[in-house]
Amino acid sequence: MTSLDLDAAAARAGRLDCACAPLATDGAVQAETWRLAAAFGLAIFAQAIIFTALAAAGSYLASRPSVATAPLALTFLGAAAAGLPASLLLDQFGRRAAFAIGISLGAAGGALAGWAISAGNFPALCIGAFWLGLAQGFALFYRHAAAIARLGGSRAALLVLLGGFAGGLLAPAAISLCQSIFGPYADAALPVLAGLANIAALPLIVSLPHRFVEAGDPARPARLDASFWLAVLLGAFAWFAMTRAMARAPSALIGCGVGGTGIGAAEAWHMIIMYAPMAVAARWRGAIPTLMALSVGAGLSLLSLAFGQVSVVTIMTSLLMAGTGWSFLQVGVSRLLYEGAPRSKIAFGANDAMILTAALLGILSA
């Protein structure tokens, strides 16, 4: 089945573009969704590697313990800062160019962070971490791109987020292999590997059609109604609980005698559990009703904040609860965002900026 959508951006005064968007079949749109999911999986693969490297490097490169988590915090600051610029760039230059900018930042950040760790340069590590965070912020917009192309489909957004499952699954093996090959230089090699993962996503991104297919009726304003603000509030809480657990875990595990491979495995399994409930919701919508997703997710996220960091068991319990709560909340929040009133890309960018600011607060409160 084919449909014709007018590209309002292409009809601006002074533009020579054709005002008609290309015809796209459901199969073509589905292929775009899977390409975005694969690209997002590579971004999560890079993220898992980054967290492992930054947690270790920050602990021994920082001049004092109070700033050891600065690289990790700057990663989330970069991700939060990318939300609105990503939405504006997508509107002005299209998906290929905008997402390629994010990939370039990730590649550059990985190279700089790798050099900084090998040279013992903590300020350069912080800059590289910020650039890597900017790349993560652009990658988070992949789910919006898929949902808009499917005309408001929360299932498409969840399918993109499911790419993170594969990325998280591969990360522990990659970290272990990197440590066995590079030995004492593994911490420096890991950010470079994360940069290469960003580059690997480039062919997937440049094969996308140039522009969005706009969601909803362009004549209707994109309202920021109660469901939007509920989505922001619950999404922000999920990210706060999740990043707080992730930020606390590495140093706590080190205190329990767990080495770098164990820390990487713990963080990666946390990421895997973050995406598992989405697989059920994306395949069988009725298996996880929206109210159930929001209630269970909020409850587990709240419980994760109550666990102390006194043993490996409590640390892992907190991580798994935070990850599962985040996943359930993403199921409910995605439905609130994409299945209600039409949203603009600016609204999606503002949502990402707010939830990632909450994620940064989670890091700082750890």
C-alpha cells in the first residue's frame, strides 16, 4: 500500500525542492526502521564500552575522587545538550546529514578519549566524553525518526530501542576481547572501539531517505498536552533512577573486589535487561498494557533507589531493578508520546533534553 505525503519543509519560499515526498511502501518504511534499529544497536554497543572505560579511567586519572565521575557526567550532559540541536538539524538538513554529524562527533570523541587515557590527560578525556555524549543524544533520536516515518507508531520506536539489546549483548565479549589483546592499554583501546562502532553505523544512516515523512496532519498544531508532560515526567524519573544505579555501580563493585571485566559485564547485563520487556511489547502489544507498563516501571525504578551498595548482590539487584523499570516505563512513555496528539520534532527534542537532564542529575547524585 502506498501513500503520498507533502513535505511542508520543501515548500518553503526560495526552495527549489519538489514539494512532494517520494512514495514509500510499507516494506520500505519497515526496512528503514530496521536500519535505524541496527544503527541504534551500534550506538548502545559504543555506550556500554564507553561506560566501562570512563568508569575505570576516571578513577585513576582524576586529581581527586570527587571529580572521578566527571567524564561519565559529561557524557550525559552531551546527550542532553544534543536533543534540541538534533531536532533543528533534522528539520533543516534531513536525516542523513543530521545523523552523520552525530556519528562524526562519536568517532572524534572516541579517538580523543582513547588518546587522553593513554596520555593520562584528564581534561582531554572529559572533552572526548562530552563529544561521545553528543553522539549518543543524536542516536536517541533514531526512535523518533522511526515513529514519525510510521505515522505515530510506538511499535516502530520500540523496535529501534530493541537494537540496544543486541548492542548490550555483544559489549561484554568485546570488552573481554579488548582486554585480552591490549592488556594494560585496554582502557585506551575501548573508546577507540566505541568510535569505530559509530563509524560502522554510517552506511546504515546514509542509506536512509533524506527527509522525514511528517506525522499527523500538518495543518493541526503539535499540542503539548497532559499526555506529553506525563511522558516527560515518567521518562525523566526512569532515566534518573537508571543512571544513578549505573553511576554508583562501578566504584561499589571495585570496592567489593570486582575487576574491570566484571564491571563491564554487570553494566552490559544491565543494558540487556533494559531492552528485554520492549521485545514483548513490540511483538505482542496486549501482553503489556500501557497502565501496567507505567505502574510496574515506576514501582521498580523507585525500589531501585532504596537498595544500598554494600555487596555484589545488592548492587546487581539495584542495577537490574533500575534497568527493568526503565524498560517498562519506555513502553508506556512511547505510547503516550506517539499515539496521542501530533508532536513536532522540536517537541521530541525538548523531551530528550529534559529526560537526559534528569539522567545527568542521576549521575551527579550517585
